[in-house]
Amino acid sequence: MLSPSWPKAEQYRHYRSGQVIGAYLPAEDMKIAGVSLGTSFDAVKASLGQPTSEKRDELTYGRPDFIDFNNRWFYGYLRYNSDNIRGIFFEHNGSKVTKIIISDN
């Protein structure tokens, strides 16, 4: 369950169509664990080794630039109600990140 102090999706519904939200992330921020968008599986394994599983009790992120209708937290640049998006989405189940999506449209 989300903490009562966490940002809520409804706080991000006041934008008009086409409005710019957030700012472009530098290329070095468009990586996760040193792996950038478009990296092959072989290159990831060569860089990071064989995949392992890690679990943490909690992660706290800064306030997102946007929370979409699927309650995904977004950091980066987007033009509201368009496909013009460059940044990182974090899907979560209320206590853990379940998916990370990098978008560069």
C-alpha cells in the first residue's frame, strides 16, 4: 500500500493537451545499471554477468514529473496527451518496483 505522503495520480491531471511536462534527461540518465536502451542481451551479460535476483524491502524515489493513468511514475520529458516522451517509467505494486520502462519517442 502506498504511503499517504506519496504523490497521487490525481495530482497530475491538471495538464492541458500538448503541455510540456518535466525536462529532457541527459543520455547518461537514460541507463539502468550502466545499460542503455537498445543494448543487446549478450552485451548486458558481458557487462554485468549472469542475471541474479535481488530483493529490497523498500525504495524511495524523488517526486515524479508525472503519474500516468496506470499509476506508473515518470521521470523525464513528455508532451501531455501525445507520444512525445523521453524518460523512465517505474511500475510498482505499492511497495516494490515491478517494471522499469525507458521511452525515447
